Amino acid sequence: MAQWTQMKQLIPYLATQILNELYSPSFPMDVRCYLANWIEEQRWEDFEPEKVDQEPQALTLLDQIISCLQNLAGQNPNVVERMRLQRISRNMNMFRSQPFQLVLTVRDVLRKERELLSQASTQFPGLARFSQPPAQDSMAAAPPTRDVDLLVLKVLEIQDCRQQIHQLQEELNWERQNYESMQGTLQQTQTNGMDPSMSEVTKLQTNIKQHEYNGQVIAKKRVQLLQEAVSSLEKCQSRLINRIKAWRWEQHQATIGHPFDDNLSPLQTWCEQLLGVNGKLRQEVMLAGEPIPELQERLGRLLQTLIQSSLMVDKQPPQVIKTQSKFSTTVRYLLGEKVAPGKPVLFKAQIITEAQARNLGQLGSLPSENVGELINNTAILEHNTSGKSTCATFRNMSIKKIKRADRKGSESVTEEKFALFFTTEISITGCDIPYKIQMISVPVVVIVHGSQDNNALATIIWDCAFSEPERIPFLVPERVPWKQMCRTLNSKFMSEVGTQRCLDNYNQHFLAQKIFDKPDIAGDYSNMLVSWAQFNKEVLPGRPFTFWQWFDGVIELTKKHLKSYWSDGLIFGFIGKQHLHLILKDRPNGTFLLRFSDSEIGGITIAYVAPSENGGQKIQNIQPSTKRDLEIRSLGDRIQDIDFITHVYPDLPKNDVFRKYYTDNPLPRDTTSGYLVVSIQTKVGVEAHCDSPQHSETPQDNNSSFYAMDQGNGASASPFYSLSPNNQFQTPFQLAPVPLQGGMYPDPLSNPNGLFPGPDMSQGPTSEMELEEILNTLSE
């Protein structure tokens, strides 16, 4: 189902009209999706309109489609999907009278899909990598059974020719022996005229000539078959090599979230089959009457290429490696079952620079300079009988030290790329000489401190997203189109968060405004070029961080605390304040939406419509909640705490959509100790002191000593703690308290000035122990 896997990535970028024409009501996209694997295994190209005798085969395929859909419906626990599948299976019965029309429809759909995929490189540059291999070459990782079967049949035909030649030679030897024995008899009977023995000699001469002619014809046919078989083997192996390269490329792209099937078993089967065919053909060439050097040389090159191309990095090393830290990696040899027994195969790994990767040259040549010290850098090739795989696993590998290259200009150490280089010498059963094989890993960045991790990851993301297949290691463009960057950000976000909800057009537009520093909401950024510097070298205007650092912070926050909210569509996401005002300006008071903060790394804030002092409306932004805040109190409970936000944009009642995220229960009285139970609650816009414990839960004016929200930046005064009417401990939205003055905190219960001594916060936010002390003080 590789073709459908590619189509799923292309579909979001196709016009609705194209999709409607491609997947008609008679063959809807649902059928293509649910039966993708089965559909791509059938031989639709064998059907032609003029071949009416194929109608019974078409009817069989129709029955199989209906049966598959009914089975899927019976197994689907989702009632809606089950009913839809049943309806589709009933609709497919319309082809009963014209089953041939169905197979032609499916055939044309598959052709059109391949045509769209081949056009992707020009129409959708970011999707070019999905159409790099020819459509027929990359449809599946499994070996093309038909091609291999034809090769095997050719080999059998060649073997049959050899046996016929051998049999003819034996008969020819017998006839020649009989002819020679009759020579003496002919001399004695020449005087008798028409002696019967003369006709026997003539018959023998005729047979001998016929056998000689037949032998020449079959020998010529055998040589021709050998030529054809070697040519077919070259084509089949070329497809295999392309598929191996495609697998490596897909593995590389998986870093940024692209789908990847890591199963190497089909490729291993393909390699083993072609190795077997090569061995038989080499044997047939050797058994030919006369040497055929040209075929021997071609088969030898094919054998060497196959043996050296069958080494794969099954499990890549981490692409950001910290020195002195352990990591592992695994190489797999696809011809492992054909390795000659005896001496163990020992793999060695070393770390190489980008320059050394470019200069690798001929197989067996090792980099002259050692740029890093690898610990535990050898592994023995071992065969796993149960898994039918042959691997060498480097366990507990570590980079003890690394030698950096001279950097140019403002280049950082986190922009320097390395790779692991694996080498060994291997002997294959049936081959006279050992072969040196080698392989390099995907690029890695070596760091010495955890603080470098984020910038190193940016280097890897740029490399994976924008490099080209078959590139010179490890060249990447300095600038890429925004639409290509945008697809990368979307793919990375979805894969890291683990969600099916993508970044919509509003989100993508704001990201463009952010990276280009162009707040014009009507701007079109599709064809503008994004530079590496804009991505992760230059800080954003007015901010102390880069675009990638900010975006990665949002990914981490969403992955750890907001995945369900995002997947349920409750978070609007990336939106600028200018656009925010446009969509909220006509909404009633209390309407709110959740957006990612553009001023903090890894923050989410609530923007809501509030009444203004002059009787109108204004947009308020509550101070962002970070990962630390959400670890203390979840987003759902924070939203429940704030009474004056009532409807999620556009007009969904808050409690209807967020109810499942509320976790607070009514607090019982602790009868054993006599204390009132205390909990944390979110408060926004409460006065710093008041005469009664009945504190307001509505926003005050911007001049009060509470969170002063303006329309521009959502700035706030210092937060504080208070007791609610039901004796719940309440906090403002930001749970890291800051003293209002002189290390003092508001105490609305006992101090007329509203202050009590708090812990010294000058060294940073309150620790969990300090927060516990505050809670205990208030509860007493």
C-alpha cells in the first residue's frame, strides 16, 4: 500500500475538484483507503476494454471487494464507520451488471494517482521526495514477484537447453560410432550395387548432420537466453537498489514525522532471491561450451554490487549525541544467511566529519584522521534464527571526545555534522574472494552539554527536511520556500505531539508572520524564502530566542500537557493579536480562545472578550501558563476556575466542551485533625487587599493592584494567594508568586495592610517545599 501512503500525504494539497474527479461516488475514497493493500496487490493493468472474455475475472474481483468491505464492517467497533462500510458494500452491487466497468475504474484511479505523484515534484516541491523513485519501482518494499519468477523461469529454460545439448551430444556420439563401424562393411559390398547397408549409412549421415544442426541451434538459443537473463537480472537488481535507497531515504525523513515502514524482511527476501539467480547464471556461463567473458564480467559486477549494497543501518544512532553518554545502534546484513561459516564477522565503527564523508571514495578506504574517540565501537555479526535477521548491535557506545573542525564566521558547534562509519570484510558462500563493505549513518550532531540540545536538533530538522536524495554529504540549501518549511513544521508538530490534527491555515499564516516579522495579515508568504538564519540563528525581534526555540517549546508543552485539548480542537493555537482582535471583536463578553504565547517559550494563554470602562468591549490576555504551571494545576481546572469566561470561540459553552477535563471534587472537612482542607484555585484580577474574604472573581480596572490586562501585551501586576469562600486556597493564573514589596505577600485574613512575610524569592520561583510552607501557614 505504498502508493496510498504517498497519496495520503499529497491529498491535503489537491483541489477539491481533482479529488471529486479522482474518487467518484461509484468508487469512493473510503474503498481506496480501507482496501489499499488488497487493491495494490491485484493486477488491474491486465484488463483491457476489448477483452470481453475477462468479465468472469472482473466479477470475481467485485465479489472480493464486497466481501472485504462486509468483513471490515463486522469487525469495526465504531457504529458510524460500520454503517458507512455496510452502505458502501451495498452500493458496490450496482456493478453486478457491469463488473468490467469496476475494474477499469480502479485501474484508471491507480493510473491517475501515479500521474499525480509524478507531478508532485513540480506542483508541490516539498513533496518531491515522495516521487523520487519511479512509480513502479517504489510501490512496495516487497520483491516484484512477477519479475523474479520470470528470471527463475529463464534460468530453468537455460538449464533445460543445457540438458538438451548434453542429450544431443550423447546421441551424436552414438551415431558417429555406428557410422565408423559400418565403414568396413561398405567396402566389401560396393560391387553388389544397391546393397541395403548403403541406405543405412546414408541414414546415419543424415542423422549426424541433423543432430549437429540441432545442437548448434540450441546452443545459440542458450547463449541468447543467457544474455536475456543477465539483462533481466540487471534491471531487477537496479530496481532493488533503488528500493534500498528509497528505504534509507524514508528512514531519514522519519525524523521529521514522515511515515516509514522499517520492515526489512521483504528487501532481505529480494536480495536472497537475486543472489541465488546470480549464482545459477554464473554456473550456467561456466558450463557453456566456450567461455563468455562479457557475461562473466557483468555477473561479477552485479554480485559485488549486491553484496556491498545489502548492508543497512537498521537502528540509527540518536541524531543528537552528548559526549560521555551511552547510546546504541544496529547494522543489519540482508544476505546474512549466505555468509560463509567459520571466522566471525567483526564490524568496526568510527566517527567521521562531513568532509571525510565526502571523501570516502572507493570501498575499503578508511578516513586517515581520527576525529573522535569511540568507546565500545566493535560488534560481531550475529544471526537471529527466530527473526531471520543477521545484525551487529553496538551496545553502550559512547563518544569520549571529539575534535572539531575550524568554524567559519558565526557558525556554531551545533551546526557541525558528523556520521558513524561502519566497515567490515565479509565472505559469501559460493564466492571465491571476501568483500569489503561499508555504510555511514544519518548525520549526527555532537554536543557536550544539554543546553545545546535544542540548537542541535534544529540542525538535524533542517538537514532531514531539505536535503536531497543522493546528495553530497551533507549539503543542504541555505534557503527554502516557506510552503516547504510550513509542511515540515506541520509534520514535525503532528508526529511529536502524536495527533491527527494538523496546523490549519490560520496557524500557518501566523507562523509565517512570526518568522518573517511581517504582521500584515493579508500577506501571502507561500513563495518567500526562509533562511537557516531566520530559522535558528537570529533571535526573533524583541525576543531573546529564535523561531525554532520558540516553536519547539510549543511542541514540548503540547506533547506533555495539551495533547488531548489540541486533538479535540479546543486550542486555537498560533494566532497573532491583530488577527485575534478581528475574530473576537464582535463576540459577546466571556467568549475566549486558547492560543500559544508568542512572547514566552512554551506558554499557552487565554484571550477573552471583556467589558471596557466606557461600556464597550476589549480583548484581554491572561498571563501565559507554562509547563511548570500546568504540572501544578491542569488547563481544564484553570478554565473551570475562571467564571467570567463562558464560551469557547466561536460560541460553544465552556462547561460542555471542557467538562471531561475538570478534575476537582467538593472538598470534605478533615474531621480527624480539625483542619479545613486546602486546595489551589486559579484567580484572575483580584484586588491585593480587601475587607472581606468574599473576593470578587471578575476582572477589575487596570489601575488596581492585580493582574493589569491591557489589549497589547497582557502584562500583569504581582500575583498572590487567597482563601475562597469555601476555604479553597486560590492563586492567580501564574503560580510562581513574586513579593509585592520587601519580600511580603498579601494576607487578606489577618493583616490590615494585606501583607505577611514570605520566603525570599530573589533567587527564583518558589520551590515545592516553600509552597508547602505557605499552604501550611494559611491552613492554620
